[in-house]
Amino acid sequence: MTRLTVVGAGTMGHGIAQVGAIAGCDTVVTDARAEALDAALARVRANLEGAVQRGKLTADEAEAALGRITLVPDVETAARDADFVVEAIIEDLEAKRQLFSTLDDLVASDAVLATNTSSLSVTQIAGATKRPGRVLGMHFFNPVHIMKLVELVVHRGTDEATLGRAKHMVVQMGKHPVVVQDSPGFASSRLGVVLGLEAMRMVEAGVATAEDIDKAMELGYGHPMGPLKVSDLVGLDVRLAIADYLHRELKGAHYAAPEVLRRKVQAGELGKKTGKGFYEWPTKKPS
Ligand code: NAD
């Protein structure tokens, strides 16, 4: 049984832990904020209940998956026995480099260290360790338990065996891997963020409402969800961080964050997670 440790128990981390546990991994979840751990477990429990109701899992399978998840507040204990670590902390290069350096000292030398970064340099994250060959990007999509893609981001030094282990893990999780060379925003964020930023500029310029722009992409282009709704789901703070990074690295004006995005982030309107972004997201009352 693979011993998987997920560092960061937020929007992405809880979902990664869930799919890891369903795949049969002995899964440990840790977070710098202890309160994030209980919240993550509650979200996993709710998702699993939903999966049972929809007939995707039996009640026994859901219970077994939940039983494979352990919450551990300190990273030292959480990562010590891991074969495979997936990092899902804030989108900040220095924070990730620091964590990878710590993990490098903690886990066995043959353990794989994967980052769920949406855009940052996997090469630079790997460079914080003495095992760059065992480091790669594993870019999951939100919501993790629904979205089928995982972008595997390899840098020049990622070894074939590491890529093979990551592909195997992705398939075990019931998802499809694509392999992308390390470059800012990889394949998915680079294209997806530009679409989202342009849609925000159109809202700003009064070209159409957020709803109508999204509908244009959904009904006209067959996108399952319009770019503004996607941005709200991802989190506007996350999108802003990615846009700023792409703009710094790749320069093009189409990566520059529009004012409306900065204003919303400053006002704490971060999308679904705060109840408001380009849309209103009413919080569900507990039944
Ligand atoms: P989030 O803010 O929901 O969760 C991040 C969690 O990490 C928080 O609970 C925070 O307490 C914890 N954390 C921060 N620093 C830490 C540290 N040093 N050690 C341990 N825990 C720490 O963020 P998220 O949306 O889950 O994003 C996490 C990562 O996944 C980011 O790199 C982001 O770019 C990437 N990502 C996000 C999405 C998305 O749709 N939100 C999609 C793909 C990838």
C-alpha cells in the first residue's frame, strides 16, 4: 500500500487526499493550520456521502476510504514514513521551496515529492532538494474528486522512474495523466488563465454580464463551464497569483491582471470559498 502524505488541506489538498484514499493509499494529511484538518475531513466525508448517494461507491468502500485517512498536525510526523508526498500549500515559490527542503530531509531518499502548483517553476521547487530526479509537478484540477485530468510536469532532471510512479498513481486515482515540460503555467493554466483574464476585462469594459460571457463559451464553444465561473471556483486570489507570475515570466500584456480582479481580491471577494466573486455563491445551510 502506498503511503501518501498530502501537505496543505485546503481546496485541493482535501480532494487529493480523498482520491488517494479511494485508490487504496494509506493517506496522511497535514496543514500549517490545525483547524484546516477537521474542515478537510468534513469535506471528504460529505463528498464520499455524495458518491454513495450517486452510486459511485458503496457505503463500505466510502467507509474504508475514510478509514485510510489520518490527520496529523505537524509535517515532521506526517511525512516521515511517506513513499509519495503531494504538496498543495499556497501558490508561493519561496514557501514551496522551503517546504520541499524540509521534506527532503524528512522522507526516505527514494520517496517521490510532487507539487500541485498551478504555474510555478517545478525546476526551482526541485532545486530546493537534493533529489531533483524524484521531484515533479502533479497538477490536479478543482474539484479534484470530479475532474479527470492530472498534468504531470517534468523538469529536465525528473527521472523516468519518478514519472512512471506518478503516472501509475494518477491511473490508480482513476484519472488521466498528460505530460508537460516545465514552463510557466504549463499547458492548462497558461491557456485557462488567459481566457479568464480576458473575460474579466470584458466585464470591466461592460461588453456583457459575467453570466452572458460564460454562456457564450458554454453554449457557443461547448465549454462545460464559462471562464468566470471557473475563476470563482478556483479562487480569485489563486488566479491573481498565477496571472502575476505568468506576466512576470512571459511578459505578454494578455497575462496582466485586470483591475477588477485586484479589487475583488483586496475586498476579500475570492469566489465560491468566500461566497462572492464574479457570482454570488450562497452557503449551504446544514440540514
Ligand atoms: P487553499 O488556500 O485552499 O489551501 C492551502 C492550504 O495550505 C491552507 O489550508 C493553508 O493553511 C495550508 N498551508 C499554507 N502554507 C503551508 C505550509 N507551509 N505548510 C503546510 N500547510 C500550509 O489553496 P488551494 O486552492 O488548495 O491551492 C493549493 C495549491 O494548489 C496552490 O499551489 C494552487 O495554485 C494549486 N491549485 C489550486 C487549484 C484551485 O482550483 N484552487 C487548482 C489546481 C492547483
